[in-house]
Amino acid sequence: MSSKFFARRRQAGVTLIELIVFIMVVGIAVMALLGVLSLTTTNSADPLPRKQALMIAEGLLEEVQLAKFTYCQPTDANVETAANAAGCSPGLAENWGAEGTVRPHDNINDYVAASNTPTAAFDAGGQLVNAIGGAMPAGYTARLTITPQVLAGVGTAGASADTEVLRIRVTVSYGSEQVVLDGFRMRYAPNFP
């Protein structure tokens, strides 16, 4: 065969140098991509603890909102008709603080000892528990604040339990993060003016 034959033939495939350069470029790109993914994963917020904190806060807020909101103790004969605390039988007006330790309480005012004060109302022996006494997931703490409010011209601000509107704030903390939920409750009295 002549040298003309070899000179006209095209080269097929890649050279060893081209293969090595390709492997190095791809390797550097993959290392950069893995570095970015690692950094993103390390610094991203873990959604599971936040979702659990939100579920705990929603459950606790619902528990308090579902409690009765009357001027009198549920055992008072005037509980359905009292238009204010003066309408209750002597010694049976609702006030801040629980009459017992059983949850859920019979009135919203029973969950805290004083208004405007964050309270560990859902703890039993330092452990966050649900309404039937079952332990909640570890690592979460909850605080409840109940504040008399004025809402749409109804209610009175201050510290009195003898008001028509309450703001209920549940704060659930986990690590250095927290979830805060607010709700409102208006008093339902059949003869409210």
C-alpha cells in the first residue's frame, strides 16, 4: 500500500489526550455540582420539625378555642343566662386559673392563671402533653397567652376575665425556631346586648 492511501484516510475515534481532558472537565463539573448540593442540603431548613410544631400549635389552639367561654362556672344554674359576672351565683363567677388539673378545661379562663402572661398551660411534670395526658414529641415546648381584646368595637382590653373577646396565642418552640398562632374567641351569651 502506498503512503497516499494512509494520508487520505480519516482518523476515527479520540486520542488519549482528548479522553483525559474530557474526564478532567466532567470530574470538575461533578465535584462543583456535589459541593453546591451539599451546601444547600446542609443549610436548608428541615421541614419535618416545623410541620410537627405547626400541627402541635394548631391542636393546642383548637383545644382552647373549643372550651366554653361563659361568665359563670358550668355548675352554676345561671351559666346560660348571666350577661356578666355579677349575674352568677355567689362564688361561681369565672376567673383566671383552673379549678382542677384535668384537661380539657371547662372554660377558656382555666388555661392560664393570669391574662397577658405566657404560660406553660399544656405541660404535665415539665413534659408537653395532649388533652388526654399523652406525651407529645420530645423537643417541643408550648406557651399559651390569653389577652382580653377589643375586636370590631366589642370587648375590653386589660386584664379582666369579664370581657367579651379574647385573643389566644399559642407559641410552640423547637430548637431555636418557633411557630406562633393567634386566634380569637367571642363570648356567646344568649342575652348579650
